Amino acid sequence: MATSVKKPGQNTGGALRRYATAFRSPRGMAGAILLALLALVSVLSPLLFPAGYDDQSNVALAGPSAAHWLGTDELGRDILARTIYGLRTDLSLLLTAVPLSAAIGTLLGLAGVLARWLGAATQRVLDVILGFPGLLLGMTIVLVIGTGWLALFVSLLVVGLPSFGRLARAGLLVEQEREYVLAARVLGVPRRTVLTRHVLPNILDPIVVNAAVYMVVGIFIEAGLSIVGLGIKPPIPSLGAMLNTGARYVEAHPAYVLGPGLVLLMLALALTLLSNALNKAVLRK
């Protein structure tokens, strides 16, 4: 029985077509539109709320009105404005920490190309990180660095490394046994060329899907750390920090929690739809 052999690098163009197909599916399109709208609103927040997120009025904990659609907080600040600026904070974390975590984790997972001992050593380091629950590890990092955007960024980056590293390592072990990789080695093709042209394009799919999934996880890591008081430093808003503060006034002022909670849910929904669409597109290849 003949065995089909994948051509070197055939997934490079095919991967882009699959991802485009994912965005054209109903779930992918809905997720992309929702995420684009949230990103657009966050980018335009200085124009939508020129007074900023820390502008105080003389009425604290006011209910929804024409001037303040979601009311004001305990310091008289507009809750809607702080929610939109909080969304901007969360997106800035996700769109920087997650791609960097994916890149570094993938490189660590592919370290075995250089030397077997190096690949084994990096996997042991990733196993140690994986041994800590994500929220607990994030809390430890924040306590060491101090609360703020940078601490959350480092937390999201480090917590995501094991998943990307293990996926890359598993893909590397499979691809190293492929006929075209073995042939390239016999012909004396440099390791770097084998890695970039033959191995990496064929392990890209699970990395991309995992990145989309981890963005959803990252939302709840940020929210969890902020809810226990280890998130963004006030007065800078984040969705998790607003939920933490708003919980104290939820009975008297439900909109305080409703606004940030709804935006957080919409962001998680958009990323979940995109990750599902990408996963289905990858499985159809």
C-alpha cells in the first residue's frame, strides 16, 4: 500500500486559506465582527470620552441617565467611559502578551532541533511552570513584580508558555520522522532551513488555534487577578478591577457591574467564536 508523503512547506499557503475560510464561516464572521467593533470602540475611546476615564462629577453612585448611560461610580466618574477604557486595557494586554507568549513558547518547544539535551531541558522548565495553576502563578508573579500593567503582561506571557511549548515539541517529534525531513537531512540541508521550511509550517495550525483559545483564558486570568486586588493600579480602569469594585455596590447600583460584565462577556464570546471557527477549519484540512 502506497504511503502519501506531504510536500515540504505545503501548509504555508494552505494554512492562510484555511484561516480565511474560518473567518468566512458564520461563527468566525460573527466573532471577527464583534471583536472588530470592540477594538474600534476601545481605540476611539479618547474621542468618545474626551474628558477621560478619571473625570469626576459632583454626584456619586448616580443611576443611568442621558449624561451618564451607566451612571457614575463611588467617586462620581462615568462608568461607561471607564468600561470602554477598561476594555482598551484588556485588549492591550491580550494582543501583546498572547502573541509574544506563543512566539517564545514555540521557540522553546523547537529547541530540540539544536540539541536533544536542550529540548529536554526546556521541556522540564515548562513542566515546572505547568505545575502551578495559572491564577496562582499569576498571583506569585504580581506579588514579586508589583501590581500594574507590566505584572499582568508578564503573568499572561509566562502562564501561556507551557501550552505553546508542548504543542511545538509534540509537532517537532512527529515532523522529524517525516520522509521529506529525513531526506533533507540526508542531503545536508541546514537545520535552520529544515526548521523554517519543513517543520514550522506544518505545526502552525495547533499553535494558532491555541493562541485564540488562550486569549479567552487570558481574559479570566486578568479578571481573576483584578478581582482579588492584584490587577491594574487605580485610577487606570480594567474590566476585572471594575467588577471588583462594583461588587460592593451591586445591590444599590447594578449597572456598576452590568456594564463591565457585559463587555467582558462580549469579548470572551468573540474570541471563543473565533477559536471554534479556526479549530473547525484546521480539522477539515
